[in-house]
Amino acid sequence: MTGRLLCHRTEPTLTPYDREHAVTCMRLLDADAEGADWREVAEIALRIDPSQEPVRARRTHESHLVRAKCVSRMATGGWC
């Protein structure tokens, strides 16, 4: 699954999942803005050890970052 699949809605509404994981969303956006290594972000923010589960860690990081960016756009009145 790619991150694009998580951000396909056409109306700017947040889901209960988005609200529950707002802190993780902000952590991902901050890490991305700072240029942090995705492995470190996966381990710290998503609690997935990339040395043990590299594919899952990478996919989860990518999809959650895409969703975080989408949520950020919605929060400022934009669309996904």
C-alpha cells in the first residue's frame, strides 16, 4: 500500500484516526522538515524497528508522512 491511497478523499474533513494521532502527525512533519532519517523517525515516532522490519518500517513511514501532509493541508483549508 502506498501513502497516496491514504490521502484520496476529496472533502476536507479529518477522521477520528487523524485526531487520535495528531501528535504523531506533527512529529512526522517536524522530522521531515528537519531532514531526519526515515529509519530514526520510524523507530521513535512509529515504534517500528527498521532493522527488524525494514519493509514495514519504510512503508509505514511513507504512508503516514503522506497522510500527515494531507492533514496539514486540510487544517489550513486546503484539499488532499
